[in-house]
Amino acid sequence: MQAAGRPLTAHRRRAGLALAFAGVLVLAGCSHAPKPSPEPPSAASEVGEASYYGSEFEGRKTASGERYDGDRLTAAHRTLPFGTRLRVTDLSNGRSVEVVVNDRGPHRKGRVVDLSRRAAEELHMVGRGVARVRVEVLD
């Protein structure tokens, strides 16, 4: 033991540092990095309600700057980048359609995507107005 007020010798100081360093190495050897997943996750998907644009939006500018054209297969999504391709599948009938994100929305709670009129026709949801869908990112 060291008496109070007596300085450590250089040898003891080095031994103490070496012991502390060894302890750090032992602890570091016990930790490990998380294992990478064997495969990247599959395409992102979400489930919710889809609605479609009414005719009053025809020709109006979308958030991407394009004009809305109900005859094109397009969609509005809150966060996905413009140009993202999506597969939208109607869960009640199994029909699906591929669309491209060119606008922001939908602006109603519970809805995950707004579709162009043509996309809604492909899903056979025009008469219902709203459909429960799965949205999958394709690229």
C-alpha cells in the first residue's frame, strides 16, 4: 500500500497504466458489432387506404411541377421521392397497378396514397372511392 502523500514510482505508474489498458482490451474483446442481416430487407411496403383524384384536379400542377393527367398512372405519397415507382394492390380483389409518385398527399388521416383516375380504374375502385391497399416500393 502507498502511504498518504508519497508519489508513485515510475515503475508502479507504468504497471497501473498497463493494467488499465489490459482491462480496456479485455472489455473491448467481449463486445461485438451487430451482425449484418443476410439479405437486405425486401421492398418497403405499407397498408392503408387509397383514394383517387377527382376530375376537378385535371390539369392542375402537382407538387413535382407536372400537370395532373388522370389518364396517366401516377400517385401522391407523403414522403417518397418524386419518380418512385410503386405497386399498389387492392386487398379486396387482388388487382394491382404500377404507378409513379409525382405529387404529395394524401391529406386525410389513414390514407397512404392518392391515385390518378386511371390507376383507380385499373384497381376497380372508382365506384367505391376508397380501397384498402398495400403499397410496395419497386425501385
